[in-house]
Amino acid sequence: MNTEIIISNLAKRPVRTAVGVLAVAMEVMLILVIVGLVTGIKTDNAQRTQGVGADIMLQPPGSTMFLGMSQNVMPIELAEGVSGLEGVRDVTPVITQFNTQDSFDLVFGIDPESFDRVSGGVHYLEGGVFGRSDEIVVDDIYAEAKGVGVGDRIQLLNHTFEISGIVSYGKGARLYMDLEASQEMTGDIGMVSLLFISAESPGAIPEVIERIEAVLPEYKITRMSEYMSLMLNTSVPALDAFLTVVMGVAVSIGLLVIFLSTYTTISERTREIGILRSMGASRPYIVTLILNEAGVLAAAGVVAGIGLSLGIASLVPSFYPTITILILPNWILNATLFAVMSALLGALYPSLRAAGQDPVESLAYE
């Protein structure tokens, strides 16, 4: 009986039903796509950094996990000092810059020889390493996204560069330029952002870290095998605040639309509710009936929202190859709970109002 009443009420008002479902779908989609975008950026950054092949990353005191935000305040001479420590095989200094001109890309200023020794060498698909200060190497994903090739000129960091080579994705950054040219560009002559360090063997890594800590106690030392988990599990205040605002807006949208939809529906169905009350329907029955109706709207909206989110996540890389949207199962569950909660809260007051109506007055309502 309840199911028939719910289906009949929803089918009787198709536009209002569609608006309610769409509101919940937008709520779910907003949460999943935004959180998926942030998670995708963090995961991609972690995977590329781990892909450098180093065992240890050494950064100046107070450095952040996001490499493009690191300052060039580490003397490059430290590379020689660290390379002389027992158990260290190779060290490569790197300057990190974050390009925001037309896109958001991490740029490494590197010494090609030491970078290849630590990373095992980058794989060139076309061209070769830069030979001049105005040449740059890009990865294949960047080249595809921008539609560029070897010999083409690109604008970034307020400079014009000629592409000398295209490499396979996954070695730290999407773009690579000469270390000294990067120092001149930033004005940080003799300074670098970080050191990538490789040990002589996996077993030597703990001892190498201890030796670095002994000579550079204030510097930030990160074991690369731990970097991925740190990126995915550590809270980042600015991002956490951003996600909280996004989820608050999304939940508010779902709650308000369901509230308005249910409230106006109750007004239109005052006489129907009076008939049910006169036939012996209790107040809890009326409340449960309306909340069940809101639950059906929420369920349909959740399914639609998840489907749209997965569709967007699969389509975005086709148009923007450098952007990854990673939708995780736990966030699908969170978005579902948020959507159902907002729908039920939105329908709660109208359902209580409907249950509290006087049957005689409701039957006389026109």
C-alpha cells in the first residue's frame, strides 16, 4: 500500500520529481567530482615524484609536500656533502617551479647527468635533452594535451621555450629545463628546492637517513616509499577547508530543494492527508510515508549522481589529458550518506507539519 501511494505521488508530479532527483544528483556529483579532482592531483603528484626512482628526498626546513610550492633556499653545495656520506650512491639537485600560464604544471630544473643516474634515465620518445637555456623537455601527456612536438615553441613561466625532446610520463614533473637556467630565471643562483638521493642498497636507506639527520637536523627528510601514503593520508589545511565548503554547499543544495519540493507537495496534498487521517492513519504513519518518498527521490538522485560523476571522470582525460579525477569507493559511500541525510532532513519538517494537521480542517481544505 505504501509503495503504491509513493509511486503514485511521484508519478503525479513528474516535473517536481525530476527536479528533486536532479538536486540530489547535483549534490552527489559536486562532492564526487571535486573530491576526485583533488585526490587525483595529489595521487598523480605522488606517483610522478615516486617515479623519479630516488630512495630519499631532502628538502629545506618547513617545506611542503607539494613540490611546486617549495622555495629555492637549499645551497647546491649540500649535494656534494650528502653524496660523500657512507651508503649514498647518487644525489641530484632539483629546482621546482609551478607554471600557471595557460595550465598548471610542475617544472623541474635539473642537471641531466645526475638526474639520469638517480632516476635510471628518462625514456625519450622524440628528440633529446635540452642543449640551451631556452630549450625544454616535456612529457608525452603534456605534448598530447597541448598538441605540440619537438621544435615547437611554448610559453610558460613568462618565457618562450623551444621543445627539444618528449619523454615518457612519470619522472617527477611534466616539464624539465636546465638547472642553471632555472636558477637564473628565479634569481636563486646557487640554490635549489630539494635533493633526490639514491642509496647503495635498500638496506642502507635507514642508515643514510640517520647520517643525513646527524649533519642536517633541521632539514626535512622523506623516504620515497612513504611519500605516496603521506600525500594521500595527510590532511592539508587549505584543501580540507576547501572540501568542507564544497560539501557544505552541496548538502545545502540537496536539503533546500527537497525541503521546498516536499513542503509545496504537502500543501497540495492537504486534503489527501486529511482523508488518510480520517481513515485512521496515525501521525507516525504520515511522517514515515513522506520520509519514504524523500528516500526514493534520494536513491534515484544518488544513482544518477554517481553515474554522471563516473562519466565525467572518464571523459575529462579525453579533453584534458593532464587532469585526473580519481573517484574512490569510500567517497561514493560518503556522498551517498550526505545525499540521503540531506533529503531526509529536508523532508522532516514538512512531514511533521503534515502529520500535525487536523483531519477535519484538512478535509475542508480547497
